[in-house]
Amino acid sequence: MTRAETGERMPWRLAIALVIGPAAWLMPHQGAISTLLPQRVSEIDPANKVSLVMMFSTIAMLVALVSNIVLGACSDRTRTRFGKRKPWIIGCSILSCLVLFAFSRADGIGAMLGWWCLYELVVNGVAAAMIAQLSDRVPARWRGTVSSAYGLGQMIGGQTGILVAAQFLENVTLGVETFAAVALIGGIISALLAGERSNLDEPMPPFNPRELLRMFMFPTHGARDFYKTLAARFLLTVGSSMISNYMLYILQDYLHLDQAGAQRMLSINSSITLAIGLVCCLAAGPLADRIGRPKILTVITACMIAVGAIIPFLFPTPAGLIAFSVIVGIANGANSSLIQTISVEVLPNPEAAAKDLGFLNLANTLGGVGGSFAAAMVINTVGYGGVFVGEAVVVLVAAALFRSIRRVR
């Protein structure tokens, strides 16, 4: 164990790596799923675009569901002179790049769906190994601060992905290929910078049928707060996905903007959310370390999201959407670090960190699909305005679940 890992000093190299890494895998993912994929779908089949986006999310979820858990468990058992996370981060980053190149040149719904499912498979291998480093190598005293670094990377990746994707609405192929390069270069840089050492001397758990089954089982002992966190994260993701997965269509069909106006508004909203989110993300982790109350801060920010979501429902204008972006940007920026801190604290077994964090990350995958499904139902029933009310309701339930967690203050 290195000096940084014993808590004697802040693990700066790892913190920087955990900014670059999440940004590098999330930027292509969010840029594609929220903007470029819907744009390509609307070009191919505009009459069925809402249902097709929901179908993509649902089928890809099933792939990601298995990938996150299985590849996370395999990472936990990996023993190499390069460590147990680095080989998976680098290998799956390379595969992500290659698959995105193939996806960019698919010219039919079936081919696009096949390549997107394969992409979900490999990108979850990157995510599962990367986030496990928070449990592996970060002492408790620095966990909030390093979680801020990870959340900062997520914020940069998610919002920059949308911002960059908006510039490629007229050339989806070039946009996806640009993201492929980001996935490759960023993933490799993050893995190398993290400086993970050999773990060949780490004991290998016995490999037998019972152990194999345990590798892929949900935790069962001391896991009450784990499952509350899972449910709360799921609902937060459902709420945000109801808006983000259909933002392009909201701008075009709810605010009635043309393509140029929609492109401009996507850029404005992403810039606002990114700028505000970066500041709040950087502040939230150290603040949580200082006062020791990440749970209460998360409850407050979830309630802020609910307030922000009502504004575009009451004022369906570009100004209303900008107000939404400001308020939600503050809350999501803080949550990017706070939720990771809570997630690590509620793990039932740190020795199975990647696998159990993989289960928690199912909240993101399932929530994205649930958000797409719920939004499609609401849009087809009451129109686009209803998705903002829907987000407000589900994030308030998430706030109540976070409030009920006992292991974290």
C-alpha cells in the first residue's frame, strides 16, 4: 500500500485520474444517447422517434445490466502486475473507441441498435473498474474530496458531451467519431495516471461453484442502507433522464424551436449547467468532509431539483428552461460528489467493491431506461410539459429515501 493510500497525504494523482477518466467515458455516452442518437433516429424514422429512443434505452439497459455486474466482479478477481483495475479500463476504452467508430457508420435502426448494445457492454467495463478505485485506494478522510474529483469528471463529461454533440447535429457520423477518439485517449491517460501497482501478491478468493455464484449475487447481509441508496439513485436518474433523453424533442416540439434554435439552446443550457456544476461539485465534497453530513446535503439538493423542474412546466419558454438549468445545475453538481461518497460508505463488503458498486451503478442504467419509458408514456398521454412534473415527483421520493439512510449522517 502506498503512502497516499494509508491516509498520510491526499492521493492527488488518483484524484486527477478520476477527473479525466469519468469525463472520457461519459462524454461520448451522454453526447450520443441524449443528442446524436436521437438526431440520427429522427432522420431515419421521424414518425416513431420517441418510441424508438425508448426501445434503444430499454434493450441497451439489459446489456449494461449484465455488463456492469459481471465485468465489475471479474475486475475484483483480476491479479496482474498492472493491478486489477488498469487492464479493464485500458482494454474496454480501446474497445469503446472501435465500437463507436462502427456505430457512427451504421445506416439503419437494426445496425445502430446492435452496435449500441455492444458499446454499452464495453463502456460499463470502464465505468465499473474506474469507480471501484474510490473504495480500493482512497482513505476515509479523503473520500469526500476525491469523490468530488470523480463527480467533477462526470459533470464535465456529461455536460460537455451534450455541448459538443450539439455542434454535430448536421454531421452525426463525425460527432460520434470525435467522441470515439475521446474515449480512447482519455481512458488510457486516466489509467496510466492513476498509477495502480501490481496486485499479484493479493490473495485470490477460491474459485468454485459457490464462489462463482457469490460473485454475481446482490449483497444480503447489512445491506439495508445499500438498497435505500440504490433506490434513491435510481429515482434521481429516472427524473433527470425524463428530461435529458428527450431534450432535443422538448426544444423542438414543446418550445417550438427550429434546428438552429434548438442547437443554440442546447449549447446555452449545457454551458450553464457545466459552469455552475463544476463550482458546486468542487465545493460539495470538501464541505461534506468538513461537516460530515453528506446525507443531509443530498436531501437538500434533491428538493432543489424538484423546485427547478416545475419552472419549465409553469413557464414553457427558453427563459424557463434556462432557470431550470441553473437550479438543477447547482443540485446535480453537488450530487455528483455527494452521492459517490454515500455509495462507498454504504457498501456491505469493501472486498467486493467493484461488484457492489456495479449493482449501485445499475441505478444509472435502469434509471435511464425507466426515465425514457416513463417520459414516453407521459409525452404520449399529456404532452411534453408532464415530464417536468414527473421529474419533480420522483426526485422528492428519492430525497425521502436518502433521508432514511442510517449509516451516513
